[in-house]
Amino acid sequence: MAGVGPADAIESRCGARMSNTIFVLNGPNLNLLGTREPELYGRATLADVEKLCRTTAQRFGLTVEFRQSNHEGAIIDWIQQARAEGAAGLIINPAGFTTTSIAILDALYTLEAPVIEVHITNIHKRESFRQHSYVSLAARAVIAGFGIEGYALAVSGLASMISAKE
């Protein structure tokens, strides 16, 4: 249907309009983005990432709940909040929890909305212990190695997935 964007396509099973909000969740140490290992992660800050996500989402008529925590439980609480609020989708950069958190994986499994996993670096070219992701098991897509631009790609991809649900 021409002229229908992701925000128009967000329908629940009962036909009622769901939220046009996407959650963007960031794991441990991403609060140090721009100053921590800039040769690896670049000089952009987490505030820059948030601005990029909001600007990209706005093009699709979506709003963003953008959060970061160094605490696994907080991330799980936010995933459950996304579920309870009927979020249209979720983007997650689990950072250090990528390779360790079955609890985050289990929380992601409760979502009906699509999940996209994002990594600033290409985790497959890094140390072997960084190359396995539990989160990938629940993700519809994984974006890695594009720097912070990966977040914009994730928002665009999520908007496309939301539109395809119609």
C-alpha cells in the first residue's frame, strides 16, 4: 500500500495500534564510547549514537527509547519493559554481555517484536572469545563492523521489518 510507513503498519494481532517506539539498548562500557579504545571504537560518543538513532527513526515515523547500563539486570528489565509496552522492535548492542548472558537471551526470547543485534566492531575479526554471541540466537539480524553507522542501518532495517509485518 503506497504511502504507508512503518508507523502505520504497526498493528497487534487484534488490529489495535501498537507502539511506534523502538528500544535501543546498550551494554557495559558503551558509556565510555569516544574515549575508550578510540582506535577500535572511534571517537563518536554514546550521545552521538543516540542522536543518530533518533534522527534515523524519525525518518520512519518511529520514536526511540535509548538506554545504556553496565548492569545485566537493568538490560533485562528494559527488555521486559519493551515487551510490556508493545514496542515495535528492539536494537541491542550487548557489548560484554554478548558472549556471556543467557539471561539476556532468555529475555529476548519473550519478545514478539523483531530484535537486531549491533556491534561497532566486527566481532568475528577479534579475539576468539568475542566471536560467539548468545544474543544472535534471538536476533533477526546482526550488524557488525560498520562503526556507529551500524545503528542507523539497524534502525532502517528494523523499520523495514516493521513495515513487512503488515
